[in-house]
Amino acid sequence: MQKITIVGLGLIGASLGLALKQANLSNIELVGNDINSNNASRAHKRRAVDRVEGRLERAVQGASLVIIATPVLAIREVLSQIAPHLPEGCIVTDTGSTKSEVMAWAREFLPESVSFVGGHPMAGKEESGPDAADANLFRGCVYNIVPSINATETAMRSILGLVDLVGARPFFVDAREHDGMVAAVSHLPLVASVALVDAVSGARNWREMSRLAATGFRDTTRLASGDPVMSLGICLTNGESISHWIDQLIESLQKYRDLLSNTDGKELQDSLARAWEARQRWIEEAQAPPQEAIKVEVPKASELASTLFFGESLTKRGEQVLKRWQESQRGEPEPEPKR
């Protein structure tokens, strides 16, 4: 029997556990660990894991795969603690929202006998914790994959198998590129949401105004309801990229402020129309079939091995992604896209 350990049993960790249990994998034991014993017991009660191990080093001993689903700032400490206890050939991945710092920590602490593949599923909920966990949370979502320099084919197949099993779509990306892109489409909206709540709720008449706040305010400020510890980790580990996009947002807001003083209204109308069209295009592309919506970027990594942790679980799409990754390692040119 092979052992998968999930460290961190909040929304993401418990949802991964539920998704893996739903897949009815044979000869797999799911072990959970969480510094919060209440989270651990609730996740176990929901059957997101087969058993809970309170001591981190014992939780990872003998594990074939370790999934770190803690807040970003906790990942460094987890890696440092588990490194001496990981068996040779173990595969480690994470679900952190930023990747450059995480990849650096993996290089710092993990032995060469362990393969690290960074991960980041673009999924979430307004609610947090194992009680909000959902086996279908990742279905159809983009799952970022950032292999380390020593990632083996075994590790790649394992993580692609994991992504397949939970119903997500793999997206290979470089750590710095990942952090730059998510800063714009995920982290900036978070900061903007928090800033909006901060600005409006600080008004002297907020008590009266809040009675008028409806779906527009609720939808726009949803991200401010996220776990503050998670949000802090995102900001501290991706501050440079987020700051860049804050500057872009300030510039855009200044433009709209100037347009509001123009009584003609023509430029403002054109700008509003362009934004409407851009969002409509995004919505349409997001609803397109997966193979059209996502372009798989293939990174450079390392030597290849030859086994498969998840057996024959890879879908045809997963095998195609793996083949392209293998070809990139041998320096083979990618085939021309069909027209």
C-alpha cells in the first residue's frame, strides 16, 4: 500500500483529500496532518483522509507523495521539518498561491533524492476550513505546475495524475512568470477588495451606508473575506509583482477620475465599452472547451525516469502534456499547431 500525506487540512487540503477518495484509488492510504487539531479532526470526520497523524515527521515517513496545503508562510517551516524524514524517491508538491519563494525553499531544504514539483490550483471559496471542502472544487480549474530542476518523469507523472484525478487542467509555467500573472488576476483583486472595504467601512456614515450595500458591493469585496493569514502570505511573498499591478491600477483609476470631470462623456463611454468588451471576451474564452481555453506552456527541467505513481490514471490529455514535456527535455521542436 502506498501512502499519500496531506499537510494542511483546510479548504484546499481537505478538498484534495475528498477528491482523491472520490477517485476510489486502490492500495492508497491518505494520511492527514494539521497544526490545528480541530481542522484535523473535522477533515477526518468528513473522510477527507483515512487517518490523522499529529506528529509531522511521522506523517511523512514512508510517504510516496507529500502534498503541502498550508498557508504560504508556513511552507518553509514544513519543508525544513520534513526534509530529514522523507524516503528516497519521495515526491513533494504544494498548493501555495506564490511560487518563486516556495521553489527557493524547496531547493534550500529538500535532498536531491526527493523530487519537488510546485503546484497552485486556481480554485477557492469564500468559506474556508475543512467544513467547506468539496471533492469537486478543482473540477475544470487551471492547475499550475512548476517543476524543480531535479523533477523526474516519475514526479511529473504523479502530479499530472493528481491533476487528472481531481478534474483540473494542467498549466506548466515558470515560477517568476506565474507570480507575475497571478499578481494581476488574483492578488491585485484581493488587495483591491481589501482596500475597498477599508476605504468605505472607515467612513463616518458607514453604518447607514452598509444598509444600502447589495450584490455589487458583496461581489466586489468577496476576496476580503478570505483567511487573513493566507492573504498576508500572498502579499509578503509576491510583494514586488503585486506592487507593480497596484501602480497600474492607480494609473487606471486616475484616468477614470480625470474622465469623470469631462462633461462631454464620450471618452468615458468609450472606455467603459472597451472594459465591457474585454470582460465579455474573457468570459467567452473561460467557457470554451479546455483544449481551446488553455495553452500548455512547457518548461525546461531535468533528466527523466520511468515509473508511474498513479498507475494508468492519466487521461489522454495528461499523456499529451507529459509527452510535450519529455520532448522539451530532449530539445525536440514542438509540432506546428493545426490551422
